[in-house]
Amino acid sequence: MQFSRITEKLSPNVTLVAVTKYRSEEEVWSLYHAGFRKFGENRVQDLLKRYETFPKDIDWHLIGHLQTNKVKYIAPFISMVQSVDSLKLLSQINKEAFKQNRIIPCLLQIHIADEKDKFGFIYDDLITLLNNNAFSEFKNVQIRGVMGMATLTDDKTKLREEFRTLYTYFTSLKTTYFNNVDYFTEVSMGMSNDYLIAVEEGATIVRIGSALFEK
Ligand SMILES: *Cc1c(COP(=O)(O)O)cnc(C)c1O
């Protein structure tokens, strides 16, 4: 696999999370042997299987919707939950992280797409929570930034607008609510079809799956 086709287009300041969902073990090994160590899965069950199968020097990111009753399974090892989309979920991650004596890095997933079925906070609802200091008691999670998924479209103008919106959200959150911490730095946006636009619009993390394996 010519993974360098993708990596050479990315500045070293951008973190590539290789999305391994639906990939064969062989394909995941090929990433591992090529030096990749940050992998993303969107389902807890698949993530647990991968964690068992692959070496322990891999950082696993959860990038899909997480049910509160499954947090306990990943709390011992997860490197980052990119898909925090409710107060209830953040509270549960905090609770399970506490039991593990860990601080779990998280991203706030914010809804930016047209589609109704995409998960994520509505930005205004997030602001209401932050104004009520709803997250302030959570000592075992560290909110590192934001994550978003753009609309599934080839319309580059629209994709750029959505990424720009997410970056604007990030900047406002940082100046208003996270200005006293140095770790609120991440903007996770961009997938196989749109990561170059996302990077132009300020992505610090891209989540790329299928493009890595295109022939
Ligand atoms: C599947 C997935 C990706 C990667 O998608 P590709 O189009 O294969 O690059 C990125 N982020 C999330 C949340 C995903 O579910």
C-alpha cells in the first residue's frame, strides 16, 4: 500500500487518525507495519476486538456514537473519545475514567452537516451547558477540542463552509470557555473525500479510512 500518497499531502502538524473500521486484520497490520499508531474505530465492539488483537502501543480513538452503557469497556485504554455528543455521555466517561484512575481526552462533537441523522451537539445547546458550568465538575475528562462531520456531498463550497463553521465554533469556545487551559487545541475534521479542504480550514486531526486503501 502506498500510504505515503496520503501522508505526504499532510503537514507534520496535522495528526492522521487511520480509520480501520470494516478493514481486514491484514489491512490493519499493513498500517501498523508502515508505522501508523493512531487508529480510529466507530463501534465499541469492533474496537475491543482490535484492542485485543493488535499491539498495545497503538492509540485507539473512538470516532462513532457511544452509548453510555458501553463506556466502561473502553475506559481502561481509550486514547481519545472524539464523539462526545451529550452531557450524559461526558458524565459517564468521567465516572468510568475515575474508576480507572485515568483522565480521558475527549472532543466535543458538534453538528455541522445538513443531514438530520448526524450525531453531535447543536452548538447553541453546548453554549447553554457551558454557561451553566455543566462540565466544570468533571475532573477525569480533558476536553481537548471539537470534532465534526461534514455533509456527504461533492459540493466543495459547502464542505468548506461547514468546516469553516466548525473552526469558528472552536475559536469561540477557546476564547470564551477554555481560555485558561493549554490543551484545548484540536479540531478534528476531514475524511477521505474532503480532508484537504478540512486542513485548509484549520483541521489539526483528520480521520481517514478508505483513501488509505485505494488502489
Ligand atoms: C468512517 C469514518 C471516517 C473515515 O471515513 P473515510 O471516508 O473512509 O475516510 C471518519 N470519521 C468518522 C466519524 C467515520 O465514521
